[in-house]
Amino acid sequence: MGVEAATNFADRLVEAVGRKRSQLVVGLDPRLDVLPVELRGEAVLGRAAAASAVARFCKGIVDAVGPYVVAVKPQAAFFEALGPDGARALEEVCDYARSTGLLVLLDAKRGDIGSTARAYATAYLEPRDGGEPLADAMTASPYLGEDSVEPLLAACRRHGSGVFFLVRTSNAGAADVQDLTLSDGRPLWQYLAALVHAWGEPLVGEHGLSSVGAVVGATYPRGVSEARRLMPQAPILLPGVGAQGATPADVARAFTSGPASALVTASRSVIYAFRDTEQDWRAAAAAEAERLAVQVWAVSGW
């Protein structure tokens, strides 16, 4: 594995944000029923054909949004739904995105204990056959505690990987669990934020950010500023802008630790932008990514 790939993930992120002048991440959520017409017909010809169509779609999106984003975020579930063919498509898409110079943040949300957590780290964050890992970073659940996250943190230490732990998510049902009040008066998500900060302290890079980040929903603006206070060194991954209703202005306070201290993710509003225009699907995605990237950079204050 090359020297660059082994460097601290946060340092690679800072370099990419500075070079691209963007904090936008586009999610790759390839739903077969809403693919462009030219690809949708293949979706009914079996999983192998559907996986091929998904790979072509995602690589087309990578090409379209590449000038405006620092990373793409493939959602593993949409690929896994297509079985072994989907798994191959996921590898193909991740490798292609990295070959264009983009970071890959795998949205897998894994979480388990012991040898199982170790296997997740091996699958997603460690070198494959002497080459690069599948992804630069992944999302993960911290709800099984420290022994479940240690294999992921070990991959960050040894291989320059990154991990974003779920802290306060963007979905409507998040409050059912994450906002529960603890005996000391804090909501549960704030306790998780303190854990993420502690786990990330030993992994702070040369630019003051950690390879251990947090997922905090942009749909919860009040929580964004509190999350930043509790996790001053963590890159914050901010889903919810676009189709879920949040705007770039809702997340401005996340960037107070530096221009790369937060990443805004948009998925459906970018990759399916063609559904609301007369443009080609690639041109529509490019236009929406450019628009969002400019807005996010402006509100970040850098």
C-alpha cells in the first residue's frame, strides 16, 4: 500500500477539501425503480444485469459530480440487495471513484462485537491483497460499546482509515432512542458524542482533526452546534440536505473547527435530479452538485 493511503484519514480529507474548495459528498443510492430510462430496462433482466446497470449509473454519477465533490458515499445496502453481482459492482464503483481522486465513504453502518467487528474492519477498511482498502472510511454504529469499535479504530491507526459513528441521525424516528434522557440529564446522543470524542483523541492528525468522525443529521440544526462543541476534533458527516428537507444554512455552525471539519451529504436530490428537469441525468447531477457545493462553501465561512 502506498504512503499516501497510509496517512491519517483526516489529513487526506483536509487536503481534498482545500484542493477542491468543497465539503460536499454525494451519496450513491442506486434504486432500480428510478434509474434513468436507458438503464432501467436492464433491472428486470436478473441480478447480474441489474448490477451492471447500477455500476454504470454510479460511475456516470462519479464522472458528473467529480469536479464539485470531495467524496462519494455508496450505500452498501442497495448493492447487497443484488447478491454477489452487487458486491462486485460495489467494488467496481469504489475502485473507480478512488481512481478519479475522490475519497470513498462507505455507508455500511456496521456494528458488532469481537471477531465479527474485526471482520467488518477487514472487509472495508484494510488493504485487499496488498492493494488499497475498499473505502477510505465507513459509517458504523457505536451502540455495542467499546469492544465493538476497537477493531475499526485499529484499522484507523494501522491503515490510515476513517470511521464515522452514528451519533444523532437525520431520520424522523431518531428521537425514539437517541433523545432519551439519561440520569445525569443529558440526552443519550450527547453521551455518545463524548465517547466519540474520547475514541478520536489518539487519532488526531497534523491538521487538528481526528480520523474518528460522527454522523449528525442536518435535519436537527440545534444539535449540530452542540455536536460541534462536544466533538471539536471530529469531522461531522451531515446527511439530510436536499430530499430530507435540510438546507446548507442549517449546518453552518458545524464548520467552526475548520473548512474540512464537516461534510454535507446529498444523495437523491443530486443523483436523481434529472427527474425534475429536461437535462440528461449526468448533466442534471453535475448542475445540482455544483449548486450545492457553492452554497455549502459559502455558508461554511471559509
